[in-house]
Amino acid sequence: MKGIVKKAGFTLIVILLLDVLVFPVAAKEIRDDCNALTPGQGIQYINLGEASSTVAGIGSSDFPDSTALGLQNCGKEGVILLEAPQAQSITVSIYSQNKGTYGVSTANGCIVGSSEAGPRQELLFSAGSGKVYLPTGEGKGKEMVYHRVMAAYTFPNEEVPLPKDTIRYGLNVYASLDGTAYQPVPLRCLGAKRYQGTCGVLYYETYQGSLPEGSCFLKIAVNDFSSIATEKGAVIQNIIQYPVGIANFSVMLPDDPPPKEPEVPPAVPSPKPPSQNGSINLRPPNEEKPKGSSQTLEEEETTGITHSFGGNISAPYYYSGMENMAQEPQKKSAAQPQPSQTVQGVQPSYTEPENVTKTLPKQNVALEEAPAAGNIGTAAAAAAVAGASATLLFLALGQKGMAAYKHQKQKKQPLEGEKKDSSI
């Protein structure tokens, strides 16, 4: 039993959640029951009066609306001006006394507001002449008259050209983007019904229309003729108080958009500082070293010099350590002091010499004489000069040349020893 109750409760929760998710929340709505004239900000009334008592006096107990704003002076439009920002659609219900505002095709022709079943036809109203017409096509129509014998409004006369100022008879809706230029809104009838009262007949009609995008101002207007001819040609005045009016209306507005979150600009990553240990080698691997450099191919040094690229970004790079050799003296070992020298015009490539004892030309090598010491003999000076010559040969000839030079020198050492022995 407990399991069944839990299952039923879970099912109810699921149904409620689906109801919330599937059925969208209705948009915002402006609704007016037209029970009184309440002019104010956003709404105005023109040629309309409170007609609730008139509607109630007809005595129809089942009439769907007991309040209305009725047309005061026939022959002119009664208007409600309304501000409705970004309105999407409008629905309006109107009433009329003793006749409707539409025609019904019957066996006896088109009769206004007939209770007989038949297709409804839209009628036109001329504001200039105050006459009502049944359009027949090609810019022509038939004028409406009051048939005394039938006690109905009919169109028995011949076709006539329609006036150019014709509009819908009964109800019209206009929309505007700026409140100055209005355009008519096409309407479709949602329903029309005739109600018999103790003191007359009431018609209740409901129309709906989609508004142009961006509509912010609306005009709801009703009209009726001020006079009408009979089938005999006589003219009678429309003396009915509030013969037509607006029972209620509603305007659908879009939902308020959700508040936008403030846009946060994307974080700009700060440039990484150049590495102290690493650097960028800007010299291509196959690039030839500048002339005048005495550094060998393996003696690449990393320096702390950074190269500017024309902006705020700088990067360290590799370069040959001998490029500033002319400005900075080469470091010498304390155990074996050597004179500093500058090598000019020496190319990094090497060709095996025919005579390994060949010395460099004087015009390409500049030597600094070793400083004289008090007790340094001729042998020490010669050793210093020999060491300097060996260094220059190593720089000029490279590893291969130096290896050949040492090999040749080792071959000569026994000969020199023999000479020393013989001299002893």
C-alpha cells in the first residue's frame, strides 16, 4: 500500500513539472473592460460615451458584457488612442443595437445581421457620405437601405462605384510606429451572435488582428451611419443613442526579456618575461659567421643581451661570443698567461696544409709582445711566443688542423731529443 502511495505521489510531481515545462507562460496583456472613460497617460477617448446603462436597458440577461463605451455622434468615428509598446496582437469585442455590422447571404439577398445561417460578408462605410455599402467587386458596390416592409437593412439597389474613402463598417483598428502615421490592421471575425432582449436586439461581435512588428500606438475606432434611405427613397435619421460601441479589448505584449548579464571583457594575458637561462637563437643554423671572428664552430656562448623587435617585446638570442673580441680582452688562465691577439680575415673552413709548420702571415695576425720579467730567460720568452702561436694556429685551423699539427709535432720530438743527446 505504501509503495502505491509513493508511486502515485511521484507521478503527480512529474505531471506538474511537465505542465510547467510544456505550457508557456502567457505574455503580458493590456485589458480594458470599457466600463468608464478614464483618460490619462497612455490612453485618450474621442467621440465616445459611457453606454453601460444603455446596454443594460435592452434587457438581455445572457448578454456576455454589461459595460461598454458607445458612439456619441453618428457619421464620425468614436476612437480610443492607446500606447502599447511593441504590441503583437489585439482582440476587440463590440456591440450594436438592432443590427449587426456584417451582412449575411440569404434567399432574399444580403441582410445585415440576419439570424439565418449563411456566409457573413464584410461591409464598407464612407466617412464622407455616411453611407454603407456591400462590395461586389471591381470597385463597385450596393448601397444599404432600410426596408420598411421587411424591417431589415438590405441592398436591393443597383451597383454603384464605391467612394474612395471607404473603410470597414463597424470596427477598425489602426497601428502606428511613431503615433503619427497609422495603417489599418486586417481583422478576422472570431464570432458574432444575436441576443434578443425585452427592449430590443443586441449583437455581440469579436475580432482579432496581428499587429505590424514594432507597433507602439493603436487606434480602436467604431462607426455608424447618421442617416439612411428607405426602399422608397425617403431618408430617415439615426436617432438611436449609442447605436454601436466598444465592449472590451485586450492587447498582447511581449514578455520582459531577462536582464542581461554585464559583459566582462576577456582577460588579456600578460607577456611572459624572458627566461634567464633560455634564449632564442636568431642566427640561422647554416649562416656563415661574420668575418674577423676567431671563435671556433663549437664555441657558441649564450649572452644576456636582448634584441628589441620595435615594440615592447624583447627576447634574448644566441650570438657568437667572439663578436666583441676587439673590445673585450680574452680571459686567460692564471697558470698559463698568454698575450691577447686579434685575428682578422680568418675563415671558419679549413684545408689541410701541406706544411704543418707554416705560420700565419704577419698582415693577418697582430701579436702583443709578452712583458719582460727580471729573471725570465730566452727560453721562457720563446715558450710564451710558441704558446701564442699554437693558440693562433688552433683558432685558424680548427680541430682537424690542430690535431694534425700535434701529430706532426709528436713525430718531431724524438729527433729533437737525439740532437740534445748528441750535444751532451
